[in-house]
Amino acid sequence: MSRESPCPDQAKTVEISLAPLAKQTLSMLVRLVALLSRQMFRLVLLTCRSSRSKDIELLVLRQEVGVLRRQVSRPKVRPEERIVLTVLQRLRPVSERMSSLVTPDTIRRWHRELVRRKWTRPHRMTPRRAVSLQTQLLVWRMAKENPLWGYRRIQGELLKLGIEISASSIRRVIAPKRRPGPKRDTWSQFMRNQAASIIACDLFTVESIRMKTLHVLFFIDLHSRRVIIGGVTDQATNLRWCTQIARNLSEAREGRPTPLKFLVHDRDKRFGAMFDEVFKAEGVNIIRTPWRAPRANAYAERFVRTVRTECLDRVFILSERHLQSVLNTYVNHYNQERPHRGLELQIPEGGPPVRHINADGPILRRDRLGGLIHEYHRKAA
């Protein structure tokens, strides 16, 4: 089987690319010959000088090299200068080579560069067989419709259809889009998928103006973001107090449009077996978050940050009753007036429908908590 000769356009391209390289090589050879001639002439002149004059000149040159080393950490050396320095370095005794400006490691690096430049022939690779567009579309479709399938699984299904393709080709086709493999639900995905039947609870503390620690227990519906304040106390919270609040809120759970299936809380000892039994009696499964993983209960943690930023950090709390009143006012605003980004700027408990007919009416502002929170409404016609 005869080899095909390259076309005229390809030969012209190769000639044009090699022309600059040949010009550079010729220029380097001319400079190398000039440099070698100059060094030979210097060597002849050195034979006419005395040893004392040479020693003095050597000391001067070493001092100059020391000064240059402090100013230039890595001097630039031309290719022809590298060759001359390499030859001269080889002529010196081994014990004296380390004192030169060019170290043995530099000589080895120059040699590696010469070897690299020697092997300039392109690496021949067997061209891959192109995958037809129809097969690529079929591979993408299988990977999208079956996220649990791997490359070998897709390869087997294609073989059943009479299409032969390797697993590496399937990977090359799918990799820019999505890599198939075992898919595991993360905490955020689990929360979104089951949000309609999940509530979360948590505790946070507030320091009063008298430096007394107040404890707050709250529940949040992950689907609607509706918040219920379970209780506020200035006493040390314990398992019994949390359990009693869970019993008191049983009527609120019965009025839910979607039955409750999961309760998420951390591993605080105040959420113990007695607290869980109240919910298990209603058929609710308990999900305890991992140790030191606040993101696993992200909805509750986000509410704590929101209530602190928008309300509690801007108010001096006087007592337990004061905190209860402030939280009730804020939670009413949170559930009935505040738009939520997670709900596409909707309100947890819904709001009055927007009437575009009265879009030009005056806008009224209602203040809560002494003007700390503002609510805006359009005046009815």
C-alpha cells in the first residue's frame, strides 16, 4: 500500500514554517564561530602574561561576578554562550565547578533543552473514528433520561440497538454536558423535594439589657416558610419545657393542608426522646442533622439570621414579655407581609391580589415596632 504524497498546499505550509527556524540556526552558528574565535585569541594573549597578573585579574573578575549575582538572580544567556560555557566548565576540575556562575544543574538543564529541541518530529496518532451526530444525540438522550447509568451501561444499550461505540467515546461525548454516574441526593435536594411535608425547629438565645439570657424555641414550615414561635423563657431550657411546647402546638399541626411527615432538628440534648415521642405518636419521622452541620438545618438557621439582622440586633430587650411581644409582631410581619426570595417574592401566608386598576392610587406606609419595620399598601379606591 503506497503512501499518499502531501498536497502542494501542505508542502508550502511546511516550508514556510521551517524557514524562520533555519534562519535562527544559521544566525546562532555565525555568533558561535565569532565567540570561539574571540576566546581562542584571548587564550593566546594569556600565554604572554605573568601568573601574578592573571591572579589579580581573576580576583577582580570574581568580585565583579559577586556584585552581579546580588543584582541579577538569573542572568540571560544566549545559546552560543551556553555552548562555550559548557565546554569551558568541562575543562575545569570537578572541585572548582561549583564556584562558577554556571552551576552543574544549569548545565544539565541546558542539555535537556538541547535534547528536547532535537526531537522535533510530530507525534503520530491514529485518527479516531468520528461519532455520527445521530449517535451523539442518542447518547445524550440516554444519559439524560437515565442519570444512574454509567458509560458501560450506555454502551450495552447501544449494542442492543446495533450501534458499536467504545466507553471512552461515550465519555468524550457526554463529558462536556454531564458525567453520568450514581446520583445521590444532597441535603438541599432532599429538603426541596420533601419541603411540603417537613418542618424544622431550633433554639436561639437573646441577651436582654440586663445581660440575662432568654431562650426562644420556634418552628418553620419549609414549604411555605411560615414561622411559629413556640415559646420564650428566661429560665434554663430543658427537655421537659421543649416537650410541653411540642404538645401545645399539636392543634396547629392538625390544621395543615399537607400531612406532616418529617421533623428536622439538631442533636441538642433538649430535643431528646420525650420531645421526639410527641411527633412520633402523630406518625412523623425524626431527622437529626449530623454533628456540627448547620447547613443541614439551613432554613431554621436562615430565619435566626434574618430575625437578628432585621429586628433583634436593633432593639434593646427589657424582659421576657418584651421579647415575646417583639417576636410576635415581627413574625406577623414575616408571615403576612414580607416577600421571600425562596418563594419567588411571594408571602408565606399569601396576600391580597394585586389590582392593576388602582395602580395609580396613593401608597400608604404602616410602621411596626416603632418604625423599625415599614409595610407599604396602596390605598383602596
